[in-house]
Amino acid sequence: MKLKNFLLIIVISIFSSFIWNLYTNIKINELSTNLSIVNQDIIELEILKDQTFNLYQEKYSIENIEKISDSLNFKKLDVYIVNKDLSSPYKIDSELVEFEILGTSVPIFQIVRLCFAFEA
């Protein structure tokens, strides 16, 4: 009786293992198909983004400013007033740093004289 129950438990566990493996395999396949669909959507969106960026570059690049201004009837103005006394509005970081010399307030010649006094 015990052997029969033991074998029955083993057969049921093997059968349930097969069922569980099949179920997980089905779920993995569903996730894989969903993932492939998402990847295709991402690729399509990247292609659309690149096409939009290229169209924007063609239409509004610096090279096409004159074409755009001609199409809007803008006129390029010449600059006659030149101010040659311009100063930069920003300063370099090295200009803002104040240097401090660390040391004693004793002049160097007194230090030399003290050194010679100790030798004598």
C-alpha cells in the first residue's frame, strides 16, 4: 500500500511538472511576441524621429537661412556702426582669483642674517 501511494505521488508530481513547464513556456512565448512587437514599434519610432530631424535640418539649417529670409521677404541689413572699445562681459576664472603669498612678515634679508648669526 505504501509503495503504491509513493509511486502515485511520483507520477502525479512528474505530470504536474510537465503541465507547469508547458504553462510557463506558453507564457514566455506570449511575452516574447509582445517584446518583439514593442521592439518593432521602437524601431519605427526611431526611423520617424530621424526622418523628422532630417527634414528639420533641411528646412531650418543655417545654410538655408537666406532662402528662408528670401521667402519671407526679409532684407539683410548692413552694420555700419562698429564699437571698437568692447570689453568682454565675462571674465576668465583665472582673472577672478586673487593670489595670496603665504609666509612671514619678516623680510628675506633678515631671515638670511638670522641664519648666518646661528652659524657663528
